[in-house]
Amino acid sequence: AISQYLKLNSAEGKNRVLGHWACYKVETSTADEAETARQVSSRLGLNADISYSDVAGQAAEVGKKRLAVQLLEHEVRADKQVPLLLKLGQGAQALNKAIDSGDTDLIYHVILSLQEQHSTADFHMIIRGVELGARLYTKYCRQHNPVALQTWLQQEDDWLSLARQSIIESYSSGRIETRLSALVTAQDYYKRARSDFNLSAVEETNRLLNHQSKLEEKLGRMYMNKSLHQTISQLLEEGEVKLADKLRSEFKVSDRKYLWLKVRAFGRSKQWGELTNLSKNKKSLIGFGPFIDVCVEAGAKEEAFKYLPLLQPEERLKYMMKLDMMAEASELAFQLRNLEALTAIEVRSVNNFSVLEKVAGYKQKLQSSR
């Protein structure tokens, strides 16, 4: 009433008076702390201009810790509420309030403060109880503290994440010994996690890395960090067919896949003799079209021609057109009674009058025989 009479603004008048009263109340009250907290909050209400953290701080100073914690429940500013909760030893509550605020910097401040204040075991116990806090701590360690991350994941029996860390360690190292050792560790973690698929994949990666290391030592060329198929393809392109065969056998590459790798590798490296030898198997698992494709891609159409007789008529027609053999293609299209193909040949031969004349004749014969 006096502040109103003096026409003081709220900050200098009523709110200041209520703040002083609240601090005096918590200092001198002999009532139960829960009752004192109720009386103070009832008088102060939800006024954002009155700092509950200041009142709670006063309660803490006079040894009324439980009262301070209860008063902080009414503080609306997380940046004032959270530090005092930490000071009062309310780590889990401070972390939850920081998370509720959505302030990432404040959350990490709490996490790192708790880490400093507590033993590793106690800190892990606190952080484990707050799911989002645990995820953010894991993320922080992954970026800034791999040693702490290792300890944390082991405490949590998170074998899959530990395996992932070992794989990252393997690929980030330039030393073959370190890489292989890290992959062996990853295998152990996947065994503990009973993750058979991932275990098999890492075992295969480990074996491949061993082979690549030996190949580099033997041939003096780069093979590391390449996939199995890339490694086999490189060996084939370099003419190391026996070594490629050995790798294919070791990793159980299917006959069909291995034939694809050979055709593409021999085409890229222009090993036409090797490609011809492959075609001598009259029952190719991938057909003979790919043989022509790799020749065309390498700019060797003359090599492609030899595979045309190995194709079925419809496929041969398609590849004749691809090889710009329009006269021969039109004759085959007529034999197959394929009007659609004749029209396509006609469109593609606008400047070749002899072909156009031949196509027109074939189309007329087919249409008149209907």
C-alpha cells in the first residue's frame, strides 16, 4: 500500500517489497519447510518479475536445502533455476529442467558440471536416468571425448555402439596393424551383441583387408579401401587373373557375378583376347549382349561384331541397330516380320536412301501379306 501511495513502479515497489518479505520469511520461519514453500508461493504467485531463485538462494544459505529446492519449482527462468539446482546437488532435476528449457548450451553445461562433480559411476547413474541427457552425452563424447565414450558404452553394455566405434577407429587409422586390431575388437563386440549379420560382415572385411595388404606388398599397387568387387576388377584389369580367381574362391563370389566382373574388366582394359575366350562358353550366364556393350563403350565396334552371331534373333536385331548396321538390321526385321523395328530403322536412316528404299519395300511386302 505504501509503494502504491508513493506511486513507485512494480519493480521498485510491490515486487521488491514482496521479494524482501519472502527472503525474510524463509530465514525466520520455524514451520515445516513444505508449508513455508506453500505460503511463499501463494503470496508471490506466478509473477515473472520476482525471482524465486533469489529466495531459494537465501533459503540455501541458511541451511534449508529442501525448502530451496521446492521454491525453485516456481522459478520460470531456467538459466537461474538450473545452476542453483546443481549447487544444491539436484543433478537429475537440474538436467531435466535444462532439457525442458530446450537450451542445448544449458543442457551440455549441466552434463559437464555433473561429470566434474561426481565420480564416474555416480555420474553414469544420474545420466542413465534421463534418456535424452544420455543421448546428448553420447553425442558429445563421440565428437569430443572418445575415451569417455568407451567407458560409458561399456557401462551400458552397448555392444553395438562399441562395435561401431571400433570400426570408425579402424577406418580412421593409416596403419594396417591398427586397422586389423580394431576390426577384431569389433568382431568381439558383435559376438556379445549376438549380431550375426554384422559379425559376418566385419569378419569378411577383416579377411579382405588382409588380402589387400598382401596384394599391395606383392604387386606394389594400391588396393586398400576398395570393395571386394573393386579389388577383383582391378586385378582382372591388370591381368592378374589367377589372383582374381583366388579372391573369388575365397569370398565365394557367384559364377554369374564373376562373369559380369570379368566382362566389364576385360572391356575397360581392352583385353579382347580374354573377352573372346569368355565367349567360347556357348551358354553364357549373362548372355552375350554385355560383351557387345563393353566393346562399344571402349570404342571398339569391330570387336563387337564378332558376338552378333551368338545372340538370339530379336536381341541381334537390337544390337545391329545399336551398331548402326541398318541395312542388315532391316533384313533381319523383315525376316522377323517386325514392322515396329522397320519403322525405327526408317526414322534413324533419313539420310541413307538405299536403306530407306529397302525398308519401304519390306514394309510394303509385310502389309500386303496381311
